Amino acid sequence: MQTWLLILGMALITFSVRYSLFAWPNLRFAPLVLQGLHYVPTAVLTAIVVPGMLLPDGEHLALRLDNAYLLAGLGAIMIAAVTRHLLATIGGGFVLFFLLRWAFGQLPL
């Protein structure tokens, strides 16, 4: 029962936050808030990706040269900085990741 109340509460909060933008369409934010909202996608993506790069097993910090997740992530960052092209970054990161996993003998074949 407690789990369902938690799910219902989260659903109500999410709905009310999203509905408020439709209920008050003329709502204007302060310039400081708009400036801060500009950085939200970068912060959210970083919060999702970095733990996977640094903790590939989910428990132990892996700052080693055989961590394909970390090396491929750093390579993808470099590809993004040089090309500024999303598809090149994604494709290059995947290729680099699988090449590193193959080179380290970590591919389950």
C-alpha cells in the first residue's frame, strides 16, 4: 500500500508541474531563471552518463586504463569538441567503445 501511495504522489506532483505550464500560458520567468534553465540538459545528461563511466559495475570506482566505458566516454567528448556533430559523436563513441572492449578482451563472444 505504501508503494502505491508513493507512486500516486509522484504522479500527482509530476502532473501538477507539467500542467501548470498549460494552465498559465502567460507565465514569465525571471532572466536569472531562464539563464539557469539553459544549463539543465547538460547537467541532467552529465548526471546520467558520468556514473556509468566511473562505476561500470555499479559499485566500485574504476579509474583504470582498462575501463572501456571511461576511455570511450572521454573519446566521445573529444569527438564532440572537434566535430560539434551529434551523429559523429554517438557513432564514434560506440565504435571506440566496442574497439576498446575487443582490444581488452572484454567482449562476451
